[in-house]
Amino acid sequence: MHLDRSSSFAFPSAPIAFVDLETTGGTFGVDRITEIGIVEVGPSGVSQWTSLVNPQKSIPAFIQQLTGITDAMVRDAPTFEQLAAGLLERMNGRLFVAHNAHFDHGFLKGEFRRLGLRFAPDVLCTVQLSRAVYPSETRHGLDALVDRHALVPSARHRALADADLLWQFWQHLHRAHAPDVVQAHLERVTRRFQLAAHIDEDTIEQIAAGCGVYMFYGDDDAPLYAGRSVKLRQRVRSHLVGPRRSAKDLRLAALVRRVEWKATGGEIGAMLAEAQWIATARPAHNRAPKSRPGEVCGAPWPYGGAIAIEERDAASGQRAWHVIDEWCYLGSASTLAQAGVLRAGAGTTPFEPTTYRILSERLARGLAVTPLIAAAPASAV
């Protein structure tokens, strides 16, 4: 290792895996891993691990020339399947650090997925970290880091040697900058895959990017908190990860076990769905809705029956029709025909003061509505 034992560098309190791969090419799902190198760092010090990997396919000639890894070298090497269990154990619970981490993490995730195994460590990309710490620099490739920070390569384009360069860069940052400065940059660029209990980055990526509502659930599936956003996925993630979370978010994230969400096709739909969710589920961390003077169930409804409010989500292009009757939100539909069916729920939904305030304010602004005197014909879709 290239570690100056006389320096004041302190080993990290949480374990880290500096990882580099060599592969047969750059295409996920097609190319395969030929070599893995890991530098493991933790409170007790540093260890190294490396192995050639039989990719079970030929290595292109230009890749052999670049890495020096030939078909003959990997012919008798273990396959990824033979290494998988030990690799998972080796990297479990460690921050995964790689240069252009999307590449290394993506290849490993794909290989584990072939075997039916889940691989979801928190990931830090040293390209992004270099850009964050040195924004005036234009080059952040591994060769540029070697030249700029006097790193000492034992080889290039070999997995363990390149992983060791990342460890050297990590040490350089911690020696050259104040701890709080480095930590702020680390928090900013680390991609959290295990966000809260069973919620990971894969779960978050399934959430709609546009307008919608979300509900966090805790132990025993108890409702904790309902919210809305015009950028639903981003808002849910912000609750669970990031250096700028409020004390409230930190307390809430520790309790969250599951998230449920709905795309609403627009901001009005999100406001109505959130109000309904809070009123019916009574999440522990939301304020219970209360009526104001004059807000009573008998407030005059200015229409002859149910109405539909059309809305389109600017981010996704999703279209929605929100159905209202007697100040009660009956739900949303993707077509006017489906909205006509929802009017059958009129009279079964209790008066909810927040919904009343949202609707009375919006309708007073001249919001366009479509009467639903009868179920809309199919031609109205």
C-alpha cells in the first residue's frame, strides 16, 4: 500500500471498499468481468483482494492489449458465480467507491442479478468527488488524478492497482482539506441505495418523477406521514437522504419502513389526494385537518352534481380528471369516461375541510370544470 504511516491520517470509522473492474467491453448485459480488485479500508486498517475472472467468452484483442489480460490468463480462473458469495460477504455493509462508479457498480449489479442475488451498497464515484472538490479543473480521469496529486501507480488498467489509486486519492483529500469540508463533499456525491429500512434506491427509481402524493409507513404498517410534490421522486428521496435534511426528516427517516405513492397528473390532484389521505389515514406526523369558522358540511355546492377538473402534468404529460361532488374529492381518472364512473361515489365520502378550502379557492379563480350529470360516453375520452 502507498500509505504514509507517519501522517496524521485517521482510518475511516465506517468500512469502505475501493473497487475496480476489468471487463471484456463496456456494454452492460453483453460484456463480462475479467478481473476484480478491492482495497478494503476500515477502523483496523487496510487489506487487499484481487482475482482474475473467467468471463466465459473471448476477450477482444484491443482489450487484451489495453489491460494485458489475455484469454489464456482467465481460462482457468474462477467464474463470477464461483466468486459471488465471497464477494457479497466482502462488500456487505461497506461504502462502494469506484472511478466512474456507474460502470463498476452496474457490471457487478448485473452479474449478481444473473444469479438471483441483490447487490445494493451505497455508492460514491471518485470522478464526481474530484469535480466537487476541484471544480476549476477540467480533467478528472484517473490519469489526471495521478498527475495532479502525485499518486503512485503500480500498474494501469489492472483492477487492484487502479483500486489502490482511489485509496491514495482518498488519503490525499483527507490530508489536504479540513474534515468538515471533505465530509460535506462526500455527503453530496454519495448515492444512497439503502435509504431507510427496506426502501432502497431501486424502490425510489420506480416512483413517478412528476406530480403525486406519497405515504410513509412505519412498524406494523402504521401511517407516519403523507405529503405531495410536483417532483415526487425527488421529494421522497430528499426525506430519506442528503446533508440538508431537517431534524424532522432525520427523525422520520429512522421510523420509515415502507413508502406508497400515487401519480396524480397535476398539482391540484396532488393537493386533493394528500388532503384525502391525511383525513382518512390520520398519519402520526401530519396535523389533523380542522374546520374553520363557516366551513360546515352544508356549505352551498354551486353545481347541479358532480364535476370533473381536467389537469395535465407538465413533467410527464400525464392527463387526469379529478372528480368532485358536494366539496368531496371522489378520486381521479385518466379519461373522462372513467371519471363519469367515479361520480357513483357521491354521498359516500365525508366532508373534509382542507378539500373544501382547496376547491373553493381554485374554483373562485375561474377554474374550468366539466359537469358529470351522467357517466360520460366513450366518445368523450
